[in-house]
Amino acid sequence: MKELFPLKQVMGFIFSLVLTAVALAVLLFDMSFAVGMTILLVTAFIQAGLQLILFMHAGESNDKASIYTNVLYGIIIAIVTILGTMLTMVWGYV
């Protein structure tokens, strides 16, 4: 019966709730902008990794390398898109 209970998923769900509570605490405790954004970014990346590994089962496939390569490629494309948008719209370079 022990192998039928999804302990990893339940612990991941509880950890996701804790990370959400930490992010909510940033709002409730009225932290400075720099501290609040740092906490929010760290908790967001931890939660995204947790969701990817535990709930999307990225580590359970035989082809883990290609899955993580595709995720890394997507992150690079997102960063280039965000920085390119900021470069043209915020910083005024055309």
C-alpha cells in the first residue's frame, strides 16, 4: 500500500503551498521593492522547477536529456524575447 500513495506529489504540493505563502507574505509585510522582487523571483523559479520535475514528470522519461534541453532552449528564447522587448520599448533603442 505504501508504494501506491503518491508521497512525492503530496510533498511537492505542500511545498508549492509554502512557496505561495512566502510570495503572499511579500505583499502582506510591505517589503521594499528590491527585497520583494528578489524573494518573488527566487520562489517563482523554485516553484517552476518543482512543477516541471514533480507534476509534469520530466525526470521520469528515458529521454531526460532532450526534455531538459528543450526546457533550456525555451528559457533562452524567453530571456532573449524579454530583453529584446525591453531594449526597444523601455530603453529606447530601435
